[in-house]
Amino acid sequence: MDAKYDTIGVDYANLRKPDHRIQAAIEAALGTAKIVLNVGAGAGSYEPVGKEVTAVEPSSEMIAQRKPSNASVVRGVAEDLPFPDNSFDASMAVLTIHHWTDQATGLSEMRRVTRGPIVILTYDPAFRGFWLADYIPELVTLDEQQMPKLSLYQQELGPVDIQSMPIPHDCTDGFLCAYWRRPSAYLDPKVTAAMSSFWAIDNVSDALQSLKQDIADRTWQERYGHLQQLNECDLGYRLVVAR
Ligand SMILES: C[S@@+](CC[C@H](N)C(=O)[O-])C[C@H]1O[C@@H](n2cnc3c(N)ncnc32)[C@H](O)[C@@H]1O
């Protein structure tokens, strides 16, 4: 069982607090479902309140960071969901699919066990334009290697709606692009420790040194300062909803 998050996940619950605007979008997509499966649940972020939730997660470190809740927690992987067909009204998978070893099988497993909507928050690997990739170009290659093309969802789940999930400037969930308007955050190893991309790229110290220099001499502000006018930004995150 892949439990890479036994390492990455240390202190995850503090650094990756669910963002209420993203939560609202996920809950709206789950609709009136009462019995919900959360695949790759991590520490339980974005699990809807007032519904019967079952969480599936391979990492015991992540499971240990769950807050007390009524959810049932099962140690397992998306590729082999231990439930009969059509067990859930809806299912969700948030910022996890890029970690699955077999994404197509994981999606078809979600379809098999779900009667209604399947809600997936992910990233479009064809998206370009996040300024951090100007410093760390490996981020683009990594996305292309890890993130499924958006066409995979329709292939495995049937018809899907795909909508942009703009990221608020003060996003509380510290995933890779969350600090797009707070560039100094990327210089803090405690912050980047909760971003799996920083674990996957060998050496970012020269890139971060350049970023630090550019912030100090205001080169960053000259290049990207227009972002300071925005309250939210499309950075390639997508909410995929299969009905
Ligand atoms: C970035 S975390 C996201 C966790 C949670 N959904 C959230 O939004 O905070 C990715 C999670 O996917 C889990 N994961 C890795 N491989 C998996 C697999 N094959 N099936 C299900 N979950 C997996 C990791 O252990 C980790 O907890």
C-alpha cells in the first residue's frame, strides 16, 4: 500500500487547513447525497458535515491527524475500494488522484461503488502560467507526469462537467499554488514541506535563492505585481463532476 504521505503528511493538518470557499464548491457539487465516500481522504479535509461519510486513505500518518468525527475510516487505496457496487450516493476525491498508481482503475472503482455524483478536485496538466514555474520549470514536467489529462475523467466516469476552481488570495489550504499572492511563503521550508511537488523535485535551493533575491530587490513585484490586484486567480485547479 502506497503510504508516501507517512512522510509528507507530518504536520499536514496544520498546514493544509480546508479552505471554506473550496469546501462550499465541493459541497454544492455533492448536492443532496446523504452517504458519501471520500477517497484519498488524508486528514479528512473537505468532508461534508451532516452526511454519513466513509473515508478511504492509505497513510496511517494522515489517518492519525483526523479530527474526531462520525466518519468511518478505512485504510485502503482508490484502485481497490473494499465496498460492494453502488454503496454510496456520492463520492469525492480531493487533490489525491495524482498520487494513485493506476488512475483509470481508481476512477472506475469510484464509478462502480457510487450511485450518484463523483466530485474530483484536481489540476489540469495542460495549464500554464503559474509564476513559480518560472523559477522551478520542473513543476511543469512533474504535472505532466503525475496529473491525468482531463479527457481521462469522461473516459472512466462518463459525461463530466469541468469547472475552474479559482484559488483565493488568502487560501487556507497550503497546496502548491495556494500562496500565489504571498511569494515569500515559498521560502519557508515548513510551508513547502506540505507540498508533495517539493518532495518530488530533487534540488530547489538555487531556484528559491533566485526567488528570494527577486523579492528582496523587487524584481518579483515588477514581473508579477499585477497579481496583487486580484482576490482570486485561475491557476489550473479544476472541479470535475460526473453525474
Ligand atoms: C494531497 S493529499 C490530499 C488529502 C485530502 N484529500 C485533502 O484534500 O487534504 C493526497 C492523499 O492521497 C493519498 N493517496 C496516495 N495514494 C493513494 C491511492 N492510491 N489511493 C487513495 N489515496 C491515495 C495520500 O496518502 C494522501 O493522503
